[in-house]
Amino acid sequence: MNIAQLLAGSAKTFPDRPAVSVGMEMLYSYKALQARVAHVAGGLLSLPGVVPGSRVVLYMGNCSEYVEILFAIWHAGLCAVPINAKLHPREAAFIIENSAAVLCLSTDDTAQAAATAAAHCGQGARCVTVESPEYLSLLGEPAVPQRSAHRDELAWVFYTSGTTGRPKGAMLSHGNLHAMAQAYLCDVDQVNEFDALLHLGPQSHAAGLFCLAHIAKGGNQVLPASGVFDIAETIDLVNHYPQVTFFAAPTMLRRILDSSELPRMDVSHLRTILCGAAPIYPGDVRAALKAFGLRFWNGYGQGESPLTITAMPKHQYRDDGSAEFSERLVSVGIARTGVEVRVADEAGAELPAGEIGEIIVRGDVVMSGYLNNPEATATALRGGWLHTGDLGSFDERGFLYLKDRSKDLIISGGSNIYPREVEEALLGSPAVEEVAVIGVPDPEWGESVVAFVVVRESMQISVAELDALCLDCMARFKRPKRYCFIDALPKSNYGKVLKTELRALIAAKV
């Protein structure tokens, strides 16, 4: 079934309910949004070279048009290729060319970059800016009926961040996206037409996919009028809408928790805070539970298995006073509905509880492979399982604990050191705001541990104090051999710490 049917169904059942709002004002009802989607779909198919199956790049910042374009692409039988609006034109050019996109849609803030990127591509993808008369003319084209789609047809190609080389395009089908939306409704919330999903993160990433479950049930897609993540505005919107859910990467969550504006929030209006995209630490989870109650949800997924590998249900954060509860704060939860998750050794054999290995996944949400990259596909999907590249372990009850990316594992003197363990120790000081630990080449030990530390404003901490934090809870060989104090950790637009940049920073100083 075409994933666009999620919108068509809600337009029939909830025609007058808000579908897209900007700030506190409804922009389109479900009936109006469905009509616009059908016309934009017809407009897209009227463009030269655009035929069912064509790939369409969305090189766009967050905007009210994002949802209608996404569903118009699917309605027309096309395939969406989202690009983060902050990517460099050369990075975007690779994605446009690799996906063989025939059309690139942009917003005013990305229009010049899109034109530059398209100019570097041999196939000459057409560029259309959504604020332009050309886009408005698409709305003037006759509406077309929704095209049927097989569950295995491509719907979304998500390009990985490319931290270890060129990004790879994870191919996600209509069936994959249906499975993802259904798992949300099983494992997160029973969404209804009075819900509002507030888009604070890029619609090209998690926020753009979280919308599917909400649209399936008639929920309102709300975009901040400012177009940016502003804490005061976020709180105003939570106070305005009765059942608000939003996605916040750990860095965003920490900013909200630290804000003097937080006491203004009417927490009774908050349904769920969806967290993920980067590790979250126990102190932040405790602070979130204290501020919001059992409205916090933490999930683990990848672009190759979007948003859906494991998750910690909200009710599992209820403090029962047990030692298990404190340990569970750092878990990413249990396997999602319809997903099998294992921790395996190098041969792919399942490991018992407590042992660390690679996390492997299979289920209807897992991609079919990487676009135009059979070698990477064969490596990632060997044995019928998605090999995530993440290291973790299960406890006896099936709660998963992430350790690190396999490529971030530090081997010093023949011993394994997991950066996250060191990071959690250092975050035991209230003076430490953020920390990232990496391994660097060492002629004697193979690798040595280096910690990059961000100290909270108006506070201080010494190297001796940092050492003491580590020695208090781990073996001496695991403690950092070097501490680098920096103003901020380099992060991707999704909130992930860019350890490749930290390694480059060390290499430049050697």
C-alpha cells in the first residue's frame, strides 16, 4: 500500500481537523492538505523527466510545505531523497548524483546551495524553490489520483552521515515506512486527532518520519513560527496545544532542562518527549523525569532501520527504588514490536546476557540495502541481519545497553576500553557540561585515551579532579592520558558528537 494512504485516510475521517499549523495558527485542514498534495503530485509529474519511480531531492529547511511535498512525492509514485539543509553543496551534489535525482526542491535558504550542487551533477537535476512562482504553478496543475505502490517499492532514500567516507543511501520502501509507523503506535503512544507533533528538529531526519504515525491518526503537524529551536517559543506552543509530542536530541533536552523558562511550561499539556540520535546520560534522564514525569521516551534506531530497533517505554522509567531501576536509566530499552535484536560475536553467533558484541537486527522495518552500493549492502546485511556497527549488551530481562560504535572502541595495551564508560564517569562532576572520549595512536600502547571536556560556565575543575572521578569507578588503565578543555563539542545537525573532528584536532596538534 502506498504510504500516502495514511494522509488520504485521515483526510476522509478528519477533514476539518488541523493537519499543518505554524505557531498557533492552523494553515491547512486535512481536507485542504490532501487537495494540495493531489495537485502538487500532478504538478511534479508534469515536469520534464519526472515519471513514476523518479527520485526527488528535498534539500530544504523546515517549512510548512515539507509535509505536502513529501506526501505529493509518494502520491505520485515517486521516491523522496531528503538532504539536511545544512550540508555543503558538494555533499549535496554527491547525493543528487548518486541517487540519480531528476528534481531538487529547495527553500529560500538553500536555493543557492541547491543550484550549485545541481550544477556539479552530470544529469542536470532541475531545481525548484518552494517559495517561487514555479512551485505555485505546480499547485495549478490538475490533481491526479494516488498511484498504487507495492510494499517493496522505494519511498525514501536516507543518506548516512558519511563519518567513515562517502555517505550511503539506505533504501526504504513503502513497507518499511508502514512498519515503522505501526511500531510507533504500538510502542510509543496511541495517537489521536487531538495530538500535536511539534517539529523542533530537521524534517529531513527523525522529525520528518515521526510525522507518519501522527498523520495516520489525524494529528496536527506544528512548526514554530520562528523557524528555529527557541525554548521560550517551544514552551508557549506546549502551553497552547493540549497533547504535544516533540523530538529532542540530548543536547536540545539539556538546554530545555537548564532554561530559566522551564517553570512556565504546563507539563499537563505534554504527551511525550522523544529522545534519541545520540547517547543520553543518567543525570539528564533523572532531570527529565523530575521535570516532566513519565513523559520521557528514549529510542535507538539507525537510518537503515529508521527510528525502530529498541526503546525504553515511558512506564519503565517509574522509580521502584530498586538497583535495577538505576541501571535501566542508561538502557535504550527493549526490542521494538516486529523487530528481532541480538548481540552477536564476530561470526554472527548470539551472545548471552552480559557479554558485549555487535548489535544485529532484522524485521520489516530494515532497509533492503544501499543504493548503488552492493559491496556495502552485502557487508551490512550479511546472514540476513542488519549489522549496525554498534556495540552493546543485553541484561537478563532483555534491556539493551549501548557501549559504543565498533569504530570508536579503544584498544590500549591489548585491553578494550569503551569511551562511553569513561564519559559517564567524568560526567559525575557537576562542573562537567559535556565530554567526549576518543582513542589516539600511541607508540607504546597502540592507543591512548583522550578526553575532550566542556566545563560549565562559571565553574572550574582540575585534571586531578577528573582523574579522581575515573579512578573512583574504573580500572586505572582506562582513565584518560590527556584532557583537552574546549568551549563546545563539534556536533552534526542531528546532535551527534563528531569524533572524527576531534581526532583531526588532535592530529593537527601532534
